[in-house]
Amino acid sequence: MNRDAPLISILIPNYNKAPYIRETLDSVLNQTYQNWECIVVDDHSTDESWGILEEYSAKDNRFRIYRRPDHLAKGGNVCRNYAFELSKGEYINWFDSDDLMISYSLECRVSRIGDNDFVVLQGVFWDKKSDYGMIINKVTFEEVRETFLNLTPAWVTPSLLIKKEFLVVNNVKWNEELPFFQDVIYNFRIACLTRNFETYFNTIDWIWVDVLESVGKKGSQTVDPEVHLKFLVAIYYELFNFPDGLKRIILLRIHYLFKQGSQNGNKTGIIKIYCSFLKEKNLVTLTEYYFYSLHIFFGITGERYNSRLCKSIYYRLKKMIASQNRIKNSFLAEKVSIKEVT
């Protein structure tokens, strides 16, 4: 092992991923780049995860395992922040406990980061049932910020190698109050903090495994209005310098809830929260506010014009949030052979 090579801290939160975590940790062990530490913070799993983590820690002391301290709140973002505090590496590589690193991943990243604050490589979304995976995204450098505002991110966090100093100086942490889209917000922030980064979207070096139990990857399904209000407050303070982007993200969230077509009154309450928030922060006019809230309300509560109103509101909102400069990205649009990748 070349001890002169910079240390990379691989930081992994874990909760009840016993069926998958062995394969993930094996992919770390198989790295051609050897000077790494892998810190796994377990969020008090109720399955066999901890026993597996102990097994790997005994096998290789580069694995450092911790349980989330009891005085800290539960959650993946809390575990990530705690892992970051424990890290000793010059570089940070976020990862998840059910995804896979290709053997050359770390070596490829550290050789390309140079003087940049971070470097981005490509991932493949794979359901394990097919011989093919889907490229996560391909965009130009100038389109990067726009992708996050459109909730079609140019990359997700495991695609990154980041200089720890950059994160420390800019006090970049995971928002522990954010219930969903936390990955989008984290990456949008670092993309706005510097233009000193490189993207290598033609180089695939990790696999995003489709795991049905991965709630975080499928998006939060909660319809608790209090949770949604926390999200709105959090995203507002993250994006207050980008009011158009903030409005766009909120309207996209309304689209998502609206298209579910649920009869659940709780979802109606959530949409009213979104509309009220837009009005409170002067992101919409009073006329727009009533248009959104009333039409969406009647569309979801099952009035006899439900079908027509659903189509009307959907296309009106879609047209409103679109801009002439909106990117045309290829999110999950290009197939690649998994056999060739691995």
C-alpha cells in the first residue's frame, strides 16, 4: 500500500441493509487504490447489519464502524454528518450501503481531481434483473445548476470525490431537517459554491443498485403536512438567492402530488401548504395563489370535473414553470451493458 497517496474517506450510512451491504463492502475491498478508510455509521439497524459490519471490521481495520450516538436524532443525514466528523481523509467519497464501486473507482477519481474542489464521474442505474443499466445523466458543464433546479440532477452524491477542506471551509453539511430531496440540495449547494470542478460523464465507475426497500432512493412517500412544511422552510433558506428556482421546485412538487390523483384529504392539506408558502414568500401573485390552490383542490378532492381539471392544471403549471433555457437532459436515457462495465 502506498502510504504517500492521499487518504480517501468513504462515508456510508446504513439502516437495515443486511441483504446488500456485503456486496457493497466487498466492492470497497476490491479497489485498486488502497489508501482508504471506510466509515460506516449504522442507524441502529434491527436486522443483521451490525454483525456483518463487525465481520468486515475484524477482516480489515480500514473499516471503521459506529452506531449513531443515542443523543443524535435518527436519520441518514445525521449519520452522514457524524461520519464526516469522524473522517481523517484528505478526500471525501459519499456512498450508500447497497450500491457498488467498480474496482478502479477511487483510483480514477483521485487521478483526476487535481486542483479542483471536487470531481464528478458517471454512475449506472441497475435493477439487477437486466444485462443493461441506465446512465444517470449527461449534461454540459453550463447546464449543471439548472438540472438541480429542475429536480433532474446532473449527478447524485456517490458520483463525487470532494476535497474535505472545501467542505470544511464552506461549512457544507447535510441538512438533518430535510425529509426528501436532500441529495439534490446538497449537490446544488456545492455546485453554486465553486466553478472549480470537473465532470467526466463518459467514465462509469459505480453502480446505483435499484433496491425496492431503499426508501431514500425512491423518494419520500410521507404525506405528513408538518414534514412537507419542514421541507419548504429548509429549501427556502437553501435557495433564497434563487427565487425562480425555488418556485420551480415547489411547483414540481405540487405536480408530483397532483398527478398521484389521491382522494386523501391529507395530500390536499399538503398542497394548500405549498400554495400558502408561495404566497407568503411573495413567489406568486394573489391571483396565481387562488388559481393553484382552488383548481388543485377541486382536482384532488374528486369533484365531477376531476379528469378535466387534472389535465388543465397539470399542463398550465407545466407551461408556467418551463423556460426557454430549460435544459433537455438525458436523465436515465442511455443504456449501457452492465457486463462491459463490470
